[in-house]
Amino acid sequence: MKENVAADLSDSLTATHTPRGVRASRAVGKVMRALAREIDGLELPAVEKISEESQEDPFQVLIGTLLSARTQDATTAAASARLFRAARTPHTMAKLTVKRIERLIYPVSFYRHKARHVRAACRMLVDRFGGRVPATMEELLMLPGVGRKTANLVLILSFKSVKNICVDTHVHRISNRLGWVSTRTPDETEQALYRATKARWWPYINLYLVTWGQNVCRPLSPRCGACAIRPYCARIGVTNAR
């Protein structure tokens, strides 16, 4: 996905005296262009890797995202690989017992709950959707364990949606830290980002901010001294930077 934005890096930002909303929008553009350069060579988030390795298979992206919640990327990647070796389609995965899925995905966070959700989601995919992952927000949200974050990421990575923003804890934290939004929950952040950013950036916000959040703009002791977007950051809530 990074390569698709390379052509956007040359857009100019030359106006000076502009209304506050326009200045804010242009600050977003500067941040996104800077991150497009800076994340090149950094480790991709686990679900992005799953998407690339599976050739954007919606089912593997869906399951990988379900497993990734509150789980380290290395753990998510290993658990997803074990699960997909045992079953690669909704039909075969729905036939696994919950206990078998638990053993395969352990030690992801909340592995017992996730095992039940994975099996139930696969059963619904088979029974209601003919074994295919649906391509609409409304239908994705019918699946057990699927919230807006998971649905948005599936739509962006597997169905090439340009109308969705995926907000996880990194995106929620960093967009508030930057001053783009002032929100309390990821769902509020998603809706606020639709208003605060241009649509051209929506499919890339998750990739850029998650990658930056895992490597530089960490929850505790962010590496502000080494941050390429520090000139554009309000540093809201930052009290112990490195």
C-alpha cells in the first residue's frame, strides 16, 4: 500500500494566510507525506503482512484482525500462521472445535473468547454468506467478534475501499496527540477523522499511524526527539517523552 502513495509526495503546500480549518487540513497532509517516507523500511503491522502474504485474501485478513486485538504483532503473526496451517477456509475452520482453535491461537490475548468468535464467525460465513467474506460494513458487523475496526481494515485491505478509516489504539492515541481530533474512544475518533482529514488519506491512516506508533510514537515515553513529524505535533498529553 505504501507504493500507491509515492506519487502523492510531490503535492505542494504553498499558501500562507489561510483559515484555521484549511491550515489543519494541510498539517495532516504534511504529516502523512512525511510518514510515507519515514515508514519505508520499518516493520509492517502484522495484519498488513498477512494481507500481503495472502494476496489480500479477505478471510485471512478478517481472522488475522480478530486475533490481533490487544496482542503483540509477533504473537498475532505466529498464531495466525498456526491457525491457517490447520484450516485456510471458512468451511474447514468452522469444523474445528473451539478447544482446537484455542490451542492453535494461544497465547493471543483473550484467546478463549477469540476462539469462540472465530468459529462462530466461520459458521456464519458458511451458513449465511456462502463461505465468502461480505464486502459491506453492515454485513461484516453481523459476524461475531467483528467491530468497526476489524470491518474497516477488511474493507481497506481486501476490498480496496477508499471510503473507510480504520482506528485502533495507535490511531486513536496519535491523532489525539497530534491535535487532529479531541475524542475519548476509537469510534469517536473514526467519525472525527472523516471530518478532520481529506478522503485521499483515509485508506492510509491506519498503516502510517500504527507503524509509527509501534516504532516511534509509543504509548509511554514516545521518542519525540527522533520523530520526523514533531514540528506538526501538538504533543497533547505527552508528559514523559524521550
